[in-house]
Amino acid sequence: MKQFAALFAAIDATTSTNEKVAALKAFYENAPDDDAAWATYFLAGGKPRQSIPTKVLRSAALAASGLPEWLFEESYQAVGDLAETIALVLPPPIRDDDESLTTWIESRLAPMRGATPEDASATLQSYWQMLDIERRFLLTKLIGGGFRVGVSKLLVTRALADFSGVDAKTIALRLMGWTDKNAQPSTAAYAALIAPVAPASDGAQSQRTDGAPYPFFLAHALNEPVEKFDSLLGDPRDWIVEWKYDGIRAQLIKRGGMVWIWSRGEELMTDRFPEIVKRAQTLPDGVVIDGEILVMREGDDVPQPFNLLQQRIGRKTLSKKILAEVPVQLLAYDLLEFDSADLREQPLSLRREKLEALCAASHWPLSTTVNASDWATLAQLREESRQRRVEGFMLKARDSRYGSGRTKNDGTWWKWKIDPMSIDCVLIYAQAGHGRRAGLYTDYTFAVWNRAPQSADEAQTVVAAIKAGLPPGELQLVPFAKAYSGLTDEEFKRVDAVIRKSTVNSFGPVRSVAPSLVFELGFEGINLSPRHKSGIAVRFPRMLRIRDDKPIHEADTLMSLNALM
């Protein structure tokens, strides 16, 4: 536990990639294999199961610290992170503990999940008494299920490769599936992860029967004006251009008569899409397809909105009704394995030829390519994106290999997305941020008018009612979205100052502010949602700019949002 806590602190203390890799490598050189297995699980993105509810965690911290509740809450607001607040306010430890990370996870935290709140609180307080600040912070993160670490999976792969002497691409391939919720880190699994590659016996292709996916190759965002494309990208005929779909990126694996479906987040999703599994029986063994899961009926050219796909994701059981009303397909756009041969080193043009032949023979849905002799024509075609319910274009170099992660070493893929939808809205609620934004109000709730105010004076009557705590009248500001990204540090500081001066009420960590600031909010999609007061939900909202030029009575309305749909 001490070694992992020290690693966590070392990673958090630097922004240098080389220093992070060095800290990771040093950890692997000294940690026992069982601890290294669990550390790899967390470092690669695995999420710990919550051991006790947050309410019990807070009450235990209050009891252990001896602080009044108001002072604990003020401390939390100043720090911005519950685990860090708890680590700082607890009294010094009265004894030391040197148990391993594995013992803590498997023998101490796991049994707490079935304990009563009283027993869990008492046990937790006894654990805090034997740990310093670094380990208390780490332990509380693991208990609350909110553990995050400031290192990418790519850096973990590099460190493991440097330590073990195994090629980084092999490590990346073996890491696939490590963070699935059903995975259990073990000494044997870690030994297999860093084991030397066995030499090929006679060059013959072995028949794989496991369900492990390949590391996903990711695209870079392309934000340059189209006028620069000729100099940046060259001839458009050197690129395969596809529509960029808004679904779930996935790999379908068919090996040994079995089918697996993995998400880009390395979650095994096979049981959620039985119709795709059934259809995959038409595929030969030894095939891995990279594609996009979409809500789409047979023969349709346009997918349904993403919110329908979310209905499938969030259900534990799939009724005949939901299967009939929300049918899904996996649209193929790359072939990573065929006849059990790894195709990733082949150029995309050859992989695409084989994919087209496979899809034709198996009647499998295939992504559509778009051809044009110049970038200006493609830019015009891209304007059809919203009607097609896509996000723009994917540009993939014809000679590109299939790499790992978001790198430029294996050929380049670009996502050329359309400009976001936008709306002018009013800031009405704010909450403090976390991490380096702790102590600043950076998480905002935005609203639009239920109808256009007749004048600036009418809008000010609403502001006056909010300040006085009066119930809303016929004209109202209706909340519809939350956002916390898009502004510079200086802009956040400026808005924070306004929030502190114009707060009219507090609800726990949330401040209600007198409406005065208008923002342009951008988002990728919009749809009806009965769960929201506005009746509308937006996808990936972010702040584009502060509209200092616009008074609040000129902000947009619910009618404006409906028009975007």
C-alpha cells in the first residue's frame, strides 16, 4: 500500500511524461507481483467497486475528525475533493500499517461491502488511524469508488514495456480487457502480461480462441479551415472518407465459434446486443471487425438518435418490446483480423478491400465511403451531416496501419466534425470545481426563457423575484444544461467573482445566482427528454464564449431549442 500511495503521489506531483514513466517503472521494479497486478488494473483505468455509501463515508469522517458539520462542509468547499478533505482533517495516525495493496483490496475493503453502516464506519475509522495523509487519501478514493490517476494507459504500457523488455505493442494488446468490470487482477495474469514473447515455431498462423480485442486506434480532431487542407493533407484521393457516426465504438470478435463485443472503454457488452451476436454467426471464425453500434433498422440509411441507444445500454434485461423498438446494428469500417491473421500492419486500402468482400459474403452492414476530387466538394457534402444524423467525416490515410491509441506513428486518422449547435443562455446555478479548480466556481447550470421577454424591464422583474426568493411567475428561466469546460482560467476567475457577489441562495454545494451573465453554449446533439424540466436534453455541452454583448432579456428560449430539433 505504501508503494502504491507513493507512486500515486509522484504521478500527481509532475506533468512530465518522462518523470511519470520513470516513477511507474520504478514501482514495477520493486512491487510484488500481486500488488503490481492490482496497480496495473487501477492505472489502466479500472474502477474500484464502492465499498460503502458516500453518506456513511462522510459521517465516519465527521466522527473521526471531531469537527462540527458546518466546518467540515466549509473545508470540503475549499478543497473541492471529499477524499482529500478527509485525509487533511483527520487527526494524526496512532499506529502504522505495512500491509500490501492486495491485502487492503481483497481482505479489508471487499468485506466492508456487506457490513452495516455502523460496522463499516467503525472499521473505516480504525483503518484511518494507521495511515498517513497519502495513504488515507488513496484508501478513501478506493473505498468511495472514485479513484482516478493522472496517467494515460499509453504511459502505463510504455513503463511495462521498459520494465519487462516486451514490445509496447504486445503489452498494449495483452492489456486489452484488463479493466473490464468482471476482470480480477492476479499474479498469474500479471505474469502473462509481462512474459517474453515465445518464438514462432514454423511461421504457421495459430488459431486463436480467446475473446481478447485489439487496442483501439483513435483519431485526432481536425479544426483547420478547408482552405488549408491541400497543404496539410494533400490530394483527397489519398484518403478514405467516411461519415462519422455517433454511436458506440466497438470491436466484434468471432473466434472458435464464439462471439464477443467490446466497447472502446474495454467493457464486454456481448449480452447487451443479442441480435448482433446472432448475425455474427454468418461470419467465419478468426475475424475481428472494428465498427460502430447504432440504432438502425434493416435497410435504413440514417441512424436513430443516440439517446435511443442509451435505452439499450442502461437496461439489465432486454424485453422483446425493447429489442423490437430499438434494433441495433454494428456498422463495419475496418477489418483487424481475418482467417486468424492479424491485419493491422497492412495498409488500410488492403484491409478495406478484404472488409468489403467479407461484408458482401456475410451480408454485413458496411460504412459508406464518400468520394470527391477536391476538399471544397467534401466540405459541401459535410453540410449534410445533421440530416444524416452524423457528426461529420472521418478521414483515414489509405496507407495507414492500424495503430494503438491516439498516435501519429502508424498513419493518421482525422475526425472532421461539423460545428456544434449553439444557444445563448443564462447562468443561474454554480458549483465549485475539483482538483486544480477547487475553491473556484466552475460548474454551471444554464437556463433559457420559457418565452421571449417583452422588454428588458420584464426580464428584470424575474431577476428581482429570484433575489427576493419569490415563487416564479408566468415568465421563467428554465434550466436545460450543465457545463464545466470551454473557458480559460482567467475567464473562470472572472465568472467566479461574479458568482460570489451575486449569490442569492445556497443548496448544499450549489449556489443560486441572480441572473446577469449570458453564455453561448455549444453541444453536439439535442433530443426530447421527459426526465428534464425543460423537456430537452443536449449532448456534450460546453461553453463557447461569454456573451458580454448580450443582455439577459435577449437570451434564447425553449422555442429556440425546439427549433434546433
